[in-house]
Amino acid sequence: MAPRLQLEKAAWRWAEEVPPEAVTQEHVEAAYRVALPACLRAACRRNCRGNPNCLVGIGEQAWLGEIDEDAFHNIEDPNAERRKKNAFVGLTNLGATCYVNTFLQMWFLNLELRQALYLCPSPRPSGPTAAEGPSVGTDYEPQSICEHLQYLFALLQSSRRRYIDPSGFVKALGLDTGQQQDAQEFSKLFMSLLEDTLSSQKNPEVRDIVQKQFCGEYAYVTVCNQCGRESKLISKFYELELNIQGHKQLSDCITEFLKEEKLEGDNRYFCETCQSKQNATRRIRLLSLPCTLNLQLMRFVFDRQTGHKKKLNTYIEFSELLDMEPFMEDKGRGFAYELSAILIHRGVSAYSGHYIAHVKDPQTAEWYRFNDEEIEKMEGKKLQLGAEEDLEPSKSQARKPKGGKGVYRSRNAYMLVYRLQSRAKTLTTDIPAFLKDLVERDNSKFEEWCTEMAEMRQQSVARGKVKHEEVKELYEKLPAKAGDSYDFVSLEWLQQWLDEAAAPKPVNNQPCLCPHGKLHPDKVPAVKRVSATVADYFYQRYGGGPRLTEKALCRECVVERCRILRLKNQLNEDHKAVSNLLKANPKEDEGFWVGKPSLRSWRQLALEQMEAPQESQARSNGKVNGEAEGKDEGDVEKREEEGLRFNEDIVCPHGNLCTSEGERRVVSREAWETLQRYFPSAPEFPSSREPCSQCKLLEREGAENEALHKMMAGEQKACLSNLFQDKNRPVLSTWPQEGGELYVVPRLFVEEWRKFVRRPTRCRPVSSVGNRELLCPHGGLMFTFASMAREDSKLSALALRMGADPDPLCGGPGHPGAAAAAGPPGGGGGGCGPGGRRVPLVSALHHRTRAVPGLPGGAPVPAAAGPAGIRPGHHLRPQGRRQQEGDEGGGAGAGGEQFGSRGREGRGRGRRGGAPGRSGAGP
């Protein structure tokens, strides 16, 4: 089928020859494309949106043919969550708790520890006896760490779930599930906590289980080199921390742990026999080893250069059998161990990564890989360290050294667990009755969930089969045959009906209606023509509406569209004619002025004017028929923002012809008459019309003002070159020894003045010095002499110091603006413009006011204070040191020496931050 745009043109091709008053029913049906042939499924790859009879690719592919039952639902098989036979139960990773899961699985497979925890009675009495544990009639909430471990181990042993949630245990420990903790530190702290918790138990098998299983003893032995005295400090350990840096074998790490250390120099040993510090040797001697020997490989070390931890990703060789007798102080006893667990950290950083565990089942001697919820059984009852070592599969395999039989190498193992070979492997762990009941209760809930999920799957499958049969039957009847009754149905609703994931809603044809309540011709791509029989079924079962039958074809909309299309065709012809006329030069005094932007966008403006009632469709229709040009869109958008209509872009603010000839051009009378047919109310300016006289006068005045501004800027720059270039600024720290009178003006004023001097034609002259911004509410200067004397006061955002007399800014006798700036005769001076008040740093008491060049005269200004608090309008000379000391406090009325407006010196005593002075307050 042809593309949508081609179908759109073909449906309205008849409008080129048929006037609006001659439109017939045949033309109406052609506009709605009723007679277009339907597409075949084999020939049409996707749905033709421009053909209402194309019913291919609307979602029917999922329903035709045989369908697998799994396609009718999105519910996972609940049996996939069921524990497999002879398999272990996994643990859910709560975010960053994989390190906790590895220790829990390792401790669970320690049968002695598991049995001892089962023997620990519940502290809360409920049921016939306290030892029986909590009642099964209520929800069980473990309270202590022992209860949490009991319940977790019971679930790991007898649960029917594939994995369980350890969130209760993690919450009881107060661990942050979103932050990975130090696994080695966690192991130490938890063992200490468990031992303290079990210490109150009466049963010795329970109370001493941690010490029997994990606790050993070693002694720090120190020997004096002078007298040979030997001292011992016996200590318990739950794991041996072995340094792996610089070593390749586990035996080397143990040897370094037990090696002799020399105590010399500042580290000498105080001998009790010699009663003085002596050189000595110190070493660790292993006295006894536990049944379960935990060897911590110190992979995470502190990097002094970076100040952070780092991981040592070096290979360490260890064997499946470990003989500890050579390292013991007492020989002759059996210390043969076999490997039972390896804890792995995957990742190159000490602050991130993933923890997994390889643990041997003590009952079957088979190795299992525990990775949170996933548990994998190793083949051949042998430990297999594969993917855990492959940080970089393409390179690491080549670097990994090969070991002999029963020897393993790992660069990610951080804890090795060995067990005595003499330990019995036939120990059975019996779950207490109350824990069995709790596990059975959890298993019952799991079975109920499985049953519920299975029923939901079956219901979804049943609904899907019914829908399948319905779609197969109705889709065959969906196309409307020639001569039969038909309906138009929303394509969006049909796609929802064929969507297998959602139930269809009532039919909604409302968005497809025209203003007359019928099907809009422009909405044909959004509907499909179906048989009336299928439409009856749809509305009867799903409801909705309104129905769009063959009577819903809107003749009024078709006639209006025909009229617009014909006008567009005429517009295209006129556009070509005007373009040709613009190429020729019009005769003298026979043309008309037209704005250049209006000429560029007149066709688009005419289109919008034609389709004013249907403005939302105007642009799309113009583009569909190839009538909108990209170069016109910018002018149209600009005119819309300015609110201009055709030819209003050459109208000046006075309603006359604008003076800028670059924005307009002359067109011939014939071209103007053509344009005037589309824009009869457009402003008309014959080529003989003169531009606006008022605008010309304003332009002349503007040119004169620019010349005046340039002259003013040049003179001010020449007079105040240092101020303009910010050079040789006065420093108060050397005043009054160096320099004469100083004045203070706002920095903002200087910045604006510099802008004017740099660009006098673009920037307006400053209208006021604006010294009022420097005054406090009491009329005095906000700055103290001490603050202005600091070096950073020069960069103040508010004030800037000026040296010498600012006469160039205040105008002079020969300045062009002096006469206009002068104040009224006898009025005390013109000031410094409106609000422009000079703030001098001098000591003699008299008024001095001047005018800002080129600006209106200002009002007289009040007096100013001395360095402690300067007030506007007064001129102060350098004071003595004693007088300046009395002025520290700053601001008007802050105490100290203040000066009135009549030249009288105040006699008030100087105080820091005091009340206003009683004399010399000023006006």
C-alpha cells in the first residue's frame, strides 16, 4: 500500500476539479477512503495508517495460530521457588548483605554449633512448659540473637522454600542493608556477641560451644637477652590474622605470624629481674588450637599514601590438608586439619565487591558454592575455584599458577576454615518441637502461596483461551464487505482489544469527532472500517460510543475542506505569479512599499488566515501538501510574537511609513493587487509616499545626541584617565600624610560612568552620583575611617575612593553641561545631580557642592562627618591623632567628634558604639 501522504493526496485529488457546491456522496466516500482495497496479511508488513480498510498489523499476530499457555499470563511458576530435593536453602541478599549470608551458611554447616543452638531454650514461657518455646497459635517474633539463629537454622534445614529472608536477623544486629561492612570485623564482633549471649546458659554444651569450636590459646613470650628471664602473656584467639603481603604460601604466612621479634633501642623491654630496660626477643607460641580453625588472610590493608584501604589481589597457595603440629609448642598431639570452607571476595576494591562461600557438607563431604539465593553443587566432591578468580577472564587465566593435587591457589580468598580430622562426621541435628511447628507453619504459608499463584495462572490461561477463540472468530468477520453496512472504530481501541496484557475498556470514538458530531475527515488514519456485525458485538459486550456508521460521514466538513484546498491551489498559482513579478523592476511612481519580512511569509500568513477556524490542522495540512517552506517559519513565528499582520512591519509608531529602507521594497501594482486580495486591510503605501517626518526629526536629534555624548565621554576620559583605568588610586593608610582632599563615591556609579565613556553611543550618561546609597538612616556615612583604611576596602561593592577634587565629574565653567547643571542662584549650589551628594574626607567645616556634567541641577546637600562617620556635604581637613581616636565608633551619631551643618565643631566625648552626639547633629 502507498504511504500515508500519498493516500491523503489521492483521497482529495477530485477537489482540484470539483467546486464545493458540486460535492456529491461519491466525493464524500472518496474523502473517507471507503472504497480503498483492504491489505493482505502476506503482502502488508505493517499497518497502513492512511487506509481505514487495512486490518493488518494491529496486534492480531499474537492470537492467530497456536499459542503457548505461558503467553496468557505473566506469573512465574511457583514451583520454581520450591526447594529441590537434597539441596540447601539460599539466603536473600537485602542489598549489601552478601557477607552476612556467607557466614550464616558456614555456621549452619557447623553441626556442633547448630545442635548447641537448638538446645538453647526459649526465655519466654508459652505453651505447656517454658522449654517448649512459643505457642504456635501466634506469630513468632524472635527477640534475642540466639532465637534468630535458631529460627534461621531451622528454616535452612527444613524449609520448602528455595531461599529464605534473613531480614529479621540483620535488623536485630542493627546492620545497614545498603552499606557493605568489613566482613572480618563482622565475624569477630558477632562471635564475641554470641559468646556473651550464651554465657548465661546453664547447659555447658550450650554455654561453652563458642570456646570449644572456635577458641584457641597462644602466648606472647618475651626473653631478656641479659639474664635470660622468660615472661609469658597468655591470650585467647578465635581466628589467626595472617599477613599475606610478600608471601605465596599459607605456611609462609603462619611462619611469619610466629616469627621472633627483636626488641631493641627505643623498643627495649623492661626486665623485672634486671630492673632496667634490656634488649629482648618476643615471639608467639601456639598453646592450643580449636576444633574449627579460622585463618583470616589480611587482604584488606591500609595504604599510607592514599589514606584508604586497599585490596591485595595476590595469589596464596593453600592445601586441602593442613598439619599444624610443626607450629605448636607441645609436639606429639594430633593437629591435622582438613579444609572445610573458603570465603571469597570478588572485586578489586576494598570498599565494594561481592562475597560468596565454598563450604563442604560435613555429612556427605561434598562441596557447595553459596551465592545468596543461588546454590551450586560442585562435581566430583572436589573444590572448584573457577569464576571467583577470573576478574579479567582474558588475562587472569594465563597468569594463574598451577598447583598439585589437593593444592589450591586463590587471589580472592580472605578466610580459610579448617576442621580437625578426628572430629566425628555422623552428628545428627534434631530440630526442637517448637521450631518444627514454626517451620511447618511457614511451609504451610508457602504452600498456600503456591496454590494461589497456580490458581491465578490457571485463571489467566482460561481467560486467555476464551479471548483466543473470540479473536480468531471475530477477526475473520472484521473486514467490511462491499455493499454491507459498516462502522468506523477507533484504531487505538482495537489495539487495546488485541492486547493480551490488558482487558479492553469501553469503545471511545470521542476524539475522532468533528464539530458537527460526525467523523472528522482528518481522523481517518485514527480509525478502521469494520463490519456492522462485529461492531454490534463490540458495543454489546464492551459498551462505549458514539457509533460511527456510514451515516457518520460529514458532508459539511468535506465541502469546507474542498473549498480550502481549492483556495490553496489558487494561492500556489498566485505565489508563483508574485514571485515572477518581483523579479522585474516596477515603473517609477507606480509601485507600492511592502515589508521584506511580509513578502517572505505572505503565503503562510494567507494559509493561516484561510484556516482560522481550524488553526490546529492548518500547519499540518500545509506541510502535507508541500505548501509550507522552512524559510518562512522563522518570519511567521517572529511576527506572531510581535503581533504583526501583513505589511504592518513597515508602519512606524506614528502610523506612517517607516524611515528604514532596508526593511522594505517596492513591488508593482499588479503584485500589490494580488496581495491585497488576500490581505484587504493591509496598510497601503504608494512608492511616492514620503517616510514619517516625526521619525526623521527624532533620528536627527539622536545623531546630535550621539555626537554630544561622544564629546562628553572624550573630555571626561581625558580629565579622569587614572579613574577610568583604575590606576593610582589613593590609599587611606598613608592619608593625610600623602595626598590632599579625598572624596567617596559609590562603586556602582563609577562602573556605570566607565560604561558610558567606553560606549557613549550605546550607553546613556550617568544621571546621578548617587551618594545617598552610602548613607545610614541617620544621614551619616555607613563606613568608618578604620574600615575604609583597610586594604580590602578599595574593592568594596559599595564605595570607591577618589583622589583630588572631582571637578571633572561635577562640571566646570567650560563644560558643555555646566550651564544646565548649575543650581538656582543663591540656592547653595547645584549639588551633584538628583541624589548626587559628594562625601569629602576633609576637616574644615564648610559647604561645597558642585554639579554633575550634562545633568540637571541637584538639591543642596547636608553636612558630613569626619573620618569616624562622614556625613554628606561637609568638607573635612586632616585631624590630629587625638581627635581621630575619639572618632572610632563610626557612622552618624556613633559618638566621638561630629560636625554640624553650620560649621560648629561638636564637643561630645568619643565613645565606641555610643549614643548620638548631642551637638553637631547636622540637618
